[in-house]
Amino acid sequence: MPWTLQRYILAEMLKTFLLAALALTAVVGLGVGIVNVVKLGEVTTRQLLLLMALMLPLAAALTLPVAALFSAAATYGRLSADNEFVACRSGGINLHYLLLPAVVVSVLCAAVTFGLANFVIPAMAQNLNRYLTGDFSTVILRRLERPQGFSLGGAFRVFCDRAPEVASEPGLIVLQGVAFVEMDKEKSTWVRYGTAREARVQLVSEGDNLSIVADLIGMCGYDRKDDRALEGDQQRVGPVPLPGLGQLEVKFLNLQGLLHYYHQPQEWHKVRAAVAGLAAEARRQAVYDSLEQEWSDGKELLLEHGAVVYVLRSESAARQRDGSLELHHAVAVEQRPGLEVTYVADRAVLELTRGGPGEEPALQVGLHGARLAESTGARAGTGERKSFGPLAVPATLLEAVDQGVTAGLLDGSLAEDAPEPLVRKHAQALQARAAALREIVATLHERAAFSSSALLLVVLGAALGIIFRGAHLLTAFAISFVPSLVVFVAIASGKQMAHNSATPLLGLIVMWAGLGVVGVLDYLTLTRFLRR
């Protein structure tokens, strides 16, 4: 007899569960899809359909526990309203045995939810990235149609008249009639601006992440930072993450990926970018250290730029706040074939104008209060600023620097007198790694808590349906809505707190506290109220 009743209850629950799951998934999936369409206005029709397909598994993962809870409350409430359980108790059947179908549905729901969150949804997100690789030109062209142009990394913005796709090379487009603007994000000022004959924009795959590299060819404009004109120059911008859909996020990693990046956080693309910036800054500071050491050996520096040789002499030097080298009361000799000019300056500042990943550093020498030496017959007086450069850093110096910049810089401690830019980059890299670890841990706990919620919510819904005799759909909805809301709010709030550097542990506690409340309610309903 109990087995017959259990099969009957299970069949009724499954029918209600499937109908409720389909309805809730359709409604939630449509709502989330509309939100993403509003946020990503440049998507094409095909991209929109694929985005909607991605939203359905995500919506299913969110709604399955609620659908299971609703089916339990509705099924058991209807049987209780028809006095079926009174008859079962009169026949000597323990009501706890009749909760087995609810347990079966809860385990099934938890397993499906766990699989969707940890495997199906991440796989579809990666498929979306691969799809965008083939539709790369459409994404770029749609963004170029906007009045504000196409942003590369936030600091570099490109505008163009026409952008034909290069069919022979997939993932590459050539922008013609290009105008560009480069900004200093910290000071919010223009650093470079001008035009370029063309820009070759290429899609680069870095593991699971997509990035863009742009080569500006035939530049013509003005460099405000170096105070020089740009004529026929070539510059590479990037790699920068593909804006919008192509950016891989922690929430779209599968379980294996989460565990991998938890043990190797330095491989996560945001941490890797921060570490690359730290390494570039360490290289810059190492170049300054080497220049200072070279100066201290003979109180002079020898710099070459093609056939031109610059000799800088000074009896005293100091490092500025940003690490650059400053020579006091400097004498600068410019030696050209058949010509030698000597300048006297109040100070000479040596700054590295480049030196990021994939770029060779170059020196810019600024003479402040510069004037021709008195031996040339020039009148004494207040001088003006004169610049030399950009000058190539000696190759022997770069080789020594590269040997000194090690991969373990992130885990090491900086000297107390380390320059401010290096300290800032080091702190940013540490913060990026800590933030990635917090996000990974929060995502692992979120998925585990959300999947586990079905185990407790379904049993609670069945017990409350029996107690309140919830035959009416509104009663069943209320029974399923309130406990679900408590659990979901606790998980969402806990995840946000776990992302915060000040409350990571408290966030995990809050995340599981909602399940703790439901677990207590399960115990009370099964051991006390259900017996009555």
C-alpha cells in the first residue's frame, strides 16, 4: 500500500513540477533576455537568438527549486484538503513514509540544478565566445557606427570612415580613414590625437578570453606628453579584452575551471593583466636603477640615437617620486656628425616614455632651465625647457634589467623606499588576485548553496502543504514563495558581501544562513506540527 501511494504522489508531483518549471523558465528567461538586449544594444539578430538560448539554462537553474517547491506544496496540499492523509493515518500508514516522493524530486532537482550551474551554462558561455570569433567584424563595425567611436581599453578611442573586412584573414579587419584619441585616464586629459592611414584590428584568443590588438599605421598627429609631432609613426594598442559579450567572467566558469583558478589565481586574465602591469613597472624602475648606477660610476651618462650621441654630466642626482632620475646642474653635450653643442641646465630629468608589455622602453631627456654654454658666446639668463628623444635604451642595460625582473615579484615584498608607481602597481596586482579568489570562493559556495536549497525547500513545501491543506493555487504559491525568497535573498546578499574585501567570511555565513533557517523549519514541521 505505501508503495502504491508513493508512486501516485510522485507522478502527480512530476506533472506539476514539469509544468511549473516550463512556465517559470520561459518567464524568467524572457525577462533576463530583455535586460541583456537593453544593455547590449549593438547585438545582431543571430547574436540575440544565441543570447536568448543562453538565458534559458540560466533561467532553469534559477527556477527549478521554486518549481519543485510549488509542486510539492500543491500536490501534498490537495491530498491533505481531500483528507487523504487522514485516511492513511487511520490505516496505520506513517505520513513520513509518504514524503519519499518529495525527497526523490528534491534530489533530482538538486542534481539537475548543480549540473546546469557548473557545466551546461559555462559550456554555452564558451560557445558564445567561439561564435563571436566568427562574427567579430559585425561586432566591431556596429560599435564603430556609434558617434563616440570604438573604445580600445578605455584610454584609446578610434573613429573611421570605412572598415572593409579582410576576407583572406579571419578575425582581421582594416579600418581606413582613421582618427584616434588617447587619454590619460588618471588626469582625464588628451595625451595623443591625430589621424592614421589605416588601423589593422585583429581578434586574439588568450585561453578562454578574447582580446583585440590594433596596429595604427601611418600616424599623423601630436603627442602632448612627449611634445612632438607624429609623422609616419606606427603604434600597437592592446591587447585589450573584447567589450561586452566576449569577456569571460568567473560566473561562467565550469566547476573544473573554478577549482583550477582557485589554485592558480595568477592565470586568471584580470590578475594576469595586473601582474603584467606590475612587471612592466618593475622593468621601468629597474631601468632607472641601472641608469643611476651607470651615472654613479663616472658621474656621466652616454646615450645614443642613431648617429647622434648625448653625454649628460652632473655631480649630484636624485630619484623623483615616480622613480625617474633627475640630474642637478647638468651639462648636456649633443654630438652630431660635424657638430657639437653644449647645454647647461638647472636640472635634467630622464623619463621612460614607453616600456609596456611587448614594447621596448625609450628615454625622454628634459632639460629644465636649459641654455647654451657660455663658451659658445650665448648670453646668460633664464633658460627654457629643451627635450632630447625619444632615445633607445642601451641593449646591454635592458638585458641586465630583464634578468632582474622575476616572475615571483607579486609574492615578494617591496623595499620601504620603493617608488610610488611600483608600490601602486604592486598593490593593484595583490588586490586583483585577492578579488579573484574572493569571487571564485563566493561562486563555489553560491552554486553549492543554491543546488542544496532544493533538498530542504521541497520537503518543507510538502510538510507545509499538508499542515495548511493548500489545495488552492494561491495558498500553494504563498507556501512556495516565502521560503524561496528567504533562501534566495540570503544567497544573493551573502555573495555580494563575500565579494567585499571587508566581509568575505560574513558573506559565506549569510549565504548559508538562509538554508539554516529552512533546515530548522523542516525539523519543526516534521517532528512537531506534522504529528498533530
